Amino acid sequence: MKNRICSTILLIAISLLAMGRADASSPWVLTQGEKMITGTYSGYELNRLYLTNKDRRQTLIMEDDPLIAIMGIYSGTIGRLDDLPQGITIEVFINKEGKVRALRNQQDSIKQASGIPLKAWGHGASLSPDGHKFVIYHYKDGLSLHDLKDSAIFLNLSPFSLCAWNKDGQKLAYAAENGLSILELETKKIIDIPLGVENADLTKIITGIQWSPQEDRLLVISLDDVPDAGSDLFTLTILDIQGNILIQKLIPCLGPVFWLSQDEILMVTFSDISMTTSDIKAWNIKTNTFSSIFTPENLTNLTYHPLQNVLAFSIRNGIKEEIFTYNLEENKLHKKISLLSSIHNLQWSQDNTLFFWQESNNAICELTQDNQLKIHFNGYLPQNTVEDKILYFLTEPLEESQQVYMQKIK
């Protein structure tokens, strides 16, 4: 059973800005004298775009630098014509001079889910490992704990989004106003752990929480931010569940972190704030030594399966996204599948398959054990919401909150 970490809204926003996201509105609005046509992309040569429609091939002249994007409902990824595979259906926007100024994919028709609407609205969600409780994060109302049976609010917890379930879902650690809190669900007892900042010029922002394998320690990642100046310096803190700090370490440009064992931690560090070059390494906390595992470029969506001792992640290659696994026992990298568009919130299921949200189709997808892509239905999959059932939103929540749904997958 894997540790559960709710996604950090702040870090998601930062990472999306760093990935060259396209705006879904203005380039796709037709002005006077413009038109939009659809067809099958059949390649290009110099400034000529080839489009097939009803077995008739058209040649369209392009502007010098047309906008090329793979789009979801609200946003997408800017790319190049070389990234587009021939045979996909595209929408072509032609200006009043008759030249192609922009093109994008046409979204595939995906079946609608038959999920149960819950009486809860928000911008993020996380399902407990036992499948009986869930948390909702709302920009205005903060983090709240709900009973899955009737969606009733069990407790209002925190103004922040970040939290982590223990293995059986009976404890929840979460970021609080003055540090960290641990809730015992059966007794409703809350343990508050202050994580103050000695330097008054710094603001500590918790960006990661992890239970240790024996659940007697917590690993907390925090960004030591300097208001109006910014910072790339993170503090990695290991403490016991009484709140005693055991280890603290400053690490610049720190990414995802996972417990490998009671004495070893896997972490990702980036070369700089652009997050293009990364180093996945193991840190032995007893000997304070590091060993590099490998150094991928354009790493995203890293997740860890502790029972299999396998990493899963994606590598961005222009518009395309490729999913890999890395077996830490065998030190072997395996390419699983190449997808046309961006994916988000990659996570393991109880059946050792991988679930994720595909942006271009607004689809909840599963990569099976034999590397087949299974598209379940339209919807947005938050991080840490897959058990024998999943929690999802109809689309990616942006400014307005959305109702959360529950769908059984077995």
C-alpha cells in the first residue's frame, strides 16, 4: 500500500507556467473574414499544409509562424508541425488573407461516466486508502474531511491543500497554519507540530508530506520563500510523530521525495528553476551519503510503488509525452507508451496499473500491465484518488469549484 500525498495547488501552478501552456480562448476565436475547417492531417512541406477531407486532399498556405497546439478544454501545449502524427483530425484556422494562422487537434469523442455525484465541491480531492473517507480542498474554504457514504463534513481541517494519508487511512497528516497537524480519525484527536521559521524574512511553505514505511516518522518538505524575491531553497525535515525534529537538511531546487526504506529516501533535484535537467538519487540518512540513480531530462509525474520498488514517470518530448518505469531492484528503464499530448497526476492503482488524466481529451485513462491504453471516460483525475473506486471532477477545476464524483472501477 502506498503513501498518499495530496497535490500542491501552488506547485501545480508553477509547473504549468514552466511548461509552455497555451491559452485556450483567444487564438481560437474567429474574427471577421476568418474561417475554420476540419480534416485529417496529411503532412506539410515548407509553407504548405496538407489536409484530407472526404478523400479529397487540400493544400493550404501557412503564415510564417502559425500557432500549433494540442489543446484540452481550457489549456494545452504549444508544439511544432513535426510533433503532429499524420492521420489525426485537426481544426485549421484560416485568416482573411486565406492563410493558416493556427491549428489544433479535434478532441476525440469519449464516453461519459456514470459516476455518483457527491455533495461536495472544490478544486482538489484525495481518497483515503480504505475508501471510506475523502478530503476536498477549496480555494476559499480550505481543506475538509468528508464521509464517502453521505458526503457529510467530518471535520474542517486547514486553509492549505497538502495532506498525506497513512497506509490504512486512519491517520491524516496535513499542512496547517503554524506547521503540521496529524488527525487520528477514530478519536478525532489532533496533534499540532509547530514548524517555525527563525528568520523573520522567510516564509515557510510546505510542499510535501510523507509517512515513513513504519509510520513512526514523517518527512516534510518546505520551501523557504523570500517574499518579493523568491527562492529555490527547500528544507527537508524528518520528525517523529510527537513532533521532535530528527534531521533537517537544506537542498536547492528539490522536487518529489519518497521513502524507499526507514533509512533511505529517494529524491529528485533539478539543475535550476526551469526544471528541465533532473537527478534522481537515493539518500542514506544514517550515513548521509547520496547515490545517483539516473538523470532524465524533462521529467514529470514521478510516482513510486513501494511494494514493487518501481518508479513510474513521464518524459515530455515536444507535444508528446512518454511514460516509463524504472525498476530499482534491477536498475532497468522500460518505455511503456508514447502519447500525443500532456498527461497529469500519474498514480498507481491497487492492481499495479497506472492511471492518469490526459489533457487533450479531458479523459481519465489507465495504462494496463500489458501496456495497453484504456480510456475510461471524460473527466479530470486529481492526484491520489484511485483505489477500488476513483474520485474525479467533470473537468479540470480552475477558478470555479466543481462537484466531485465517485465511480467504481472494478
